[in-house]
Amino acid sequence: MEKNYMKLEFSSKSSNESFARVVVAAFASQLDPTLEELSDIKTAVSEAVTNAIIHGYEYGEGVVLVEATIENNSIEIIIQDNGKGIDDIDKAMEPFYTSKPDLERSGMGFTVMETFMDELVVESNIEKGTKVRMVKKFKSLPYEE
């Protein structure tokens, strides 16, 4: 399968989280994923977009950018904000760590992303934003060169 990509930009409103999840899932569907693979993608995208909205733009509104690229038997998903950034990525990625205990957040966002995706890379710069890159390889497709 030749390379294909999509780009989506939207306001950092909670109501847009499900929109982003559905758009990425619809794009990924051309890889003929299993229901489980599609569910994994939706869950990981939900977590990443929710993090961008709640943590990246905690004091105001901004833009969330979602990009997805399909190549061979995998999809790469990038979710990026231009918000406040993450002070300590290693700490933020620890299970149950949350910077918002008052919001009853479980602190499992990055753990969920790691569990459901084959690769997870988080880059962040204070006052410039955070970029989450996730890759999912589809077992249902034979690998093509």
C-alpha cells in the first residue's frame, strides 16, 4: 500500500475529542483493521487529545493538531498542542501520576497509549507545547515492502 496521510486541526474543546477519535478511526479503516485494533486506536487517540485539551491548554483555549500517516501495514498518529508543555515527561508517563488530582484524573493516559499502541514517543517544550507520536502495526495485514 502506498503512503497516505491526513491532517486535522480543531479547537481545544472537550466536545472535539470524540470527533478526533472517529476521524482517525475512519482514516485507519482503509487498513482493514480488526475491531480490536480499531478500538485500540480510538482509545489511544482519545487519551492523547484529552491530555492536550486538559493539560496543554488548562488556562485557555488553543488548537489541537492531529496528523495520521498510513504506510505499509502501520499507521503513525501525531497529536500536538501549542500549550504549556510538560515539566517532567518521565514523571508524567508514570502510571497513576496526575497533575490534576482535583479533576479525578486517573493518571493513566500515557500508560493506556503505551498499552494499545506499538510505539509511543512524547516530546515537550515548556510554554511551546507537546507532541505525542504513536504507531500501530496491523497484524491483520501482511507486511509489504
